[in-house]
Amino acid sequence: MSEDSPLVPVLYEGLDPAPDRKSAIAEISEAVKGTVDRVHGAIKAGRKPGMPLSVLSNMTREAPLGSLLVAFLLGVVVARRRW
């Protein structure tokens, strides 16, 4: 061999170290945080003017008793379907 060729370091010498496992609580916590972020984004997008949550909140402010009646009737319909 010639003396001018550089020595190549060994790149792989056996098994890779095992990655650190997260605890179950940490994994669940990350999943919950991700879900909360997605729900928050959806609610924020729905509250923009002209979107359904914006329209619903405006209707509720204008006629709170009528909105309460509609919500009650929807609850009755859903409850009867489950029986």
C-alpha cells in the first residue's frame, strides 16, 4: 500500500445503541397535546367570520331562548334514538 492514501475511519462497529424508550405517560402526554392542538386549530378556523361556529354564536347571542329550545329538542331526538 502507498503511504499517500488517507486512512478511512471505521464507520460501523456493531449494533446501534437502542434508542431511549419514553415512558407510557410521556407518550400519552404527547398524543394528548397533539390532539388538543388540532382541536384548537379547528375551533379557531371555525370561528372566522362566515364559518359555522361564528354563525352559531351570533344566532345564540341574538336569540338565547330560541337556541336553548333548539338544543333541548335536538337532545331529545338524540336520546330517543339511543333507546
